[in-house]
Amino acid sequence: MSTSPEYATFHFHALHHADQPLLLPNAWDVASAVALAGAGFAAVGTTSLGVAAAHGYPDGRGLAEVKDATLALALRLNGRLACPYTVDIEGGFGGGPEQVADLAGALAEAGAAGINLEDGLPGGAGLQEAARQAEVLAAVKQRAPGLFLNARIDTHWRVTTPPPLSETLTRAEAYLTAGADGVFVPGIVADEDIAVLVREVQAPLNILFTPGRHTVARLAELGVRRISTGSLLFRTALQATLGTAEAIRTGQPLPEPGGAALMYEDVQRMVGEEQGE
């Protein structure tokens, strides 16, 4: 496909309305993004946990350092992938509508085809008031109308007792009215709940893939239009690193998929040795 920003944005929107749901793997640096794009995935997202942790910071705190790292990664990805990419910006990193809109504009100029914006408050302090979040979404859409604006609703994310789906649907309606292009509800796992959201949300529904509970085929049957891996790939990579290092230390066979590790030269070639990455 063309790598022009305009075509990438158009193509990314279209992927949410294709015959099959968009399976979106989430990268945390240039190497992981380039590897995933090279493996033939139709698009790549970033994971806020992966980006934050890779720079030594916690996720979901709205830290300026993570904001800078997120924008820096987007700039490095510009023109390097053979597919569109979308960027997870937590809740906007603590800014008001104008500040979040400015960040969205900078990401659009960096070549991003979309952003993921959550209504969970920094540090797990509950949810942003829905009307206030709608103001942020509207400001983002006005500043960067071409971006696919994925509105994440955290009513069911890391909560012991989630509210009724009616609250999620009320927020979805408000966010879509404000200009969101899609709705993401992480933490929803039951088929019956997903079916309700697919039926009631008048936009592409994004679900976070849950190992052992979801399959791509079943989510497709339910009508899900986008399936994200979130931080799963990053966390799996960390676990594989620990397992491989421990096997070497104890003289045990390397765990799978340790035997299929990329060669050093392959990684250098992927990220562009001549660019000093």
C-alpha cells in the first residue's frame, strides 16, 4: 500500500468496516512495530504500558515523560511501516481539551492514522466525567479530523464490580456524538455483553483480546470490528526474556520460542543500522 499519510488514514478507517475484524497488535518501540508490520498485519498500534515501562515509568499516570516518549515513538515510526499505525495516549496525559487536541494534531503530523483516548483518570482514580470527556473528544476531532478517534470507556477496566452496561452505552453515545469514530471497552469478556455492545453502539466496537476467553473467530461472529492485544505482546516478551535468561543461568534447554529468536543482524536490518537505531 501507499505510505502517504492521507492514504494510510483512509485505509485505517476502512479496515474498521472490512469483512473481517481488524486484529491490531500493539508495539512498544520501533523494532516491535517494524517486526509486526513486516509480518503482514494490516495495522499496528502502540501500547501505553509498553512504551511507559520501556522508559522506566508506570502506565496510566499521565506523566509528561511518557507523553514525550509516545510522541517520539510516533515520529520515529513515520514513514517506516508498510501499514497504518495508531497511538495510545492514555487519557491525554493530564491535559485539558486544547492540550490533548494539540497532542493529537502533533501525532497526525507525525503520520499516525489514529489515536486511542481513555476516560479513566490517572492513577486509577475513577472515570472522567462524561460531559468533560466529550469536550476533549470534540476538541481532538476539530483539531485532527482525519484521525480515527477511538474512544476508550473504562467502566469495566480493572474494577471489582462494574456498573450496568447502560452506563457504558450512555458514555458511548455521548462520545460518538462528540465525534469519536469507534468505541473501545476493555475488560468486557462475556459473549452476551459483547453482543449487546455490538447491537447498541452505532460505531465499530473494539474489544481487548483476553487469552483463554476469546478467539478471533468468535469475536468476528459476534460482530466485533477491532481486536486489540494491548500490553499482552510486551508482557509476553518480558516473560520470554526472563525464561531464556534463567534457562541459560541454570543450564536448562531454552524455552519455546527461544530457539526461534531473531538474529542480531535481522534486528539491525529491520530498524535501519545506517540510521543508528
